[in-house]
Amino acid sequence: MEKLIIIDGNAIIHRAYHALPPMNTKEGLPTNAVYGFFSMLLKLLAELNPDYLIVCFDRAKPTFRKQLYVGYQAKRPKMSDDLVPQIEMVHSALDRSKITHFGIDGYEADDLIGTLAKQSGELDLETIIVTGDRDLLQLVNRRVKVLAPVLGITKMVLYDEEKVKEKYGLKPSQFIDYKALVGDSSDNYPGVSGIGPKTASELLNKYEDFENLYLHISELPEKLGTKLAQDAEQAALAKKLATIATDAPVKLELEKVKTADIDKKGLIEAFEELGFKSLTVRVGDNGQKTIDNKRERKKEEQLELI
């Protein structure tokens, strides 16, 4: 079975930024997030050997969720000044290496990933989504898995349907219903007041999904049933906000995302300009694919300790 990797660009860049100590080019430009992102990308290519690769990014403009709920993500902290230019550096290096990346106004990277994962399933590909965002676990199925960093950006866990159930006590498809009940403080939207993770999981294990739960609301203890009834509207809104779109305007064109067509010479040139000597070695001299599995001693040790 052919394999597609989809990287959640913003999530991995943010994780790399916080995992690595400050780094700079000779000109003084910050590069720690760029280094960490491409270190992980090369690791994925070397260890997973995918046939296809795509990176998805958020855009600065508000998404359709902001139209549904004006307070959506309103409490997110402003991006650090030394991280902002690094996102464009990553875009530039991806362009030079001819690695396809998508970002569409009005949609989050999650929605692009969800849409591409759905299309890849229709093509019978094995798909691995690389992200630190647990919201994407809702996409896991027999063809789609999530590879999530758990320590810095080097230690990772692979979530299939069984692993999701083992870790969270929920089926992947139930993550949307779970968010409808408990809300999401990081995205700043409420669920049902007074219902926490334990109660939400117990209810979903008994009633399977959000809609069936509300059909049986009369069976619940009076206090719990009252909470659900009073907050039914905001819970329904929370479910809409939590649901990853699978119909975003993006198309999976396999002939354009082959890893065999990565321009390694262009990637090496980008690394040389950024001063990433060890990453250059991992790509291979003269643009040849000789991914070196030796870890760059000092920086990799720092990544594993964080």
C-alpha cells in the first residue's frame, strides 16, 4: 500500500520553536523553529519512507468558524515576534525543494488535512498525519493514523483506532461529540456547563454519540438532564466548531506530491543559506538522496531532553 504523509505545518513549527533553544543565521535572523521543522521532516522521510508528502498551514485571515462564533480562538496568545518570520522561511525552503504545501483563506490547516485525508482514503492510500493537535484524532480510521510528538519533536506515538480507544476511552469519531459536551478552552468555546471529561466519556460510552444522548435525555438524572437541556444550543454550536471539514477547496493530485520528485539540491541550498550544516549532510551531497540516519549529536540530544 502506498503511503502519504500530511504534516500539520503550524503545529510542528510551534512545537519546534518551544523545543529548541534560540538559533540565528549570520545575519541574526531566528531559525530554531525552521531547524526543528526540517529536522523532523527529514526524520519522517528516512524512517517512514513515504511515497507522497504534503504540508498544510493555517492562514492569518479569520476562518468560517469565526463567523459561527465571534469568540472562537479569541484568547489565543499573539505569536512571538521571532517566530513570525520563521514561518515564511519554512514556506520558502519548501518551495525551493518543490515540496507541496497548502494554505487557504477561510480554512484552518485541520480542514485541509481532513479533506486531503478523505481523498487519500478514496484512493486506498495509507495516510499518516503528523501533528501535536489532538483534535485531528477524529480523522483516524482504518486508513488514517496520527503520528503525534509526545516529548519535544523526537519522541512520537502513532495513533490508530485501537490506540485512540486505549488512550482516551473513546472512538476517534466520538472526539467531536466529546468536544460538544466539554467545550475547548484553548479555542475559547463552551460545551455544557458543569460537564467535565469523565462525565462526557461515560455518557458517550453509554449513548454512543451526541444526538443519541439528547434523544435519551429523559433517562438521565434530573440535574444532569437539566444541564444538557439548558445548554443544548451552545453544545450544538461546539460540535460544529469541533468538526473538521472534509470538503475544503483543495485537491489531492498524487503526481504533484511524490517524494521521489523532491528537489534535494534546492533543499540543500536553502539549508546552506540558513547555516544548517548538519541537515545538509542528512539530505546528501550534491542533492542525492542519501538520508543519513546518524543524529546530529548536540542538537538531537537537546531535542530528546526537552
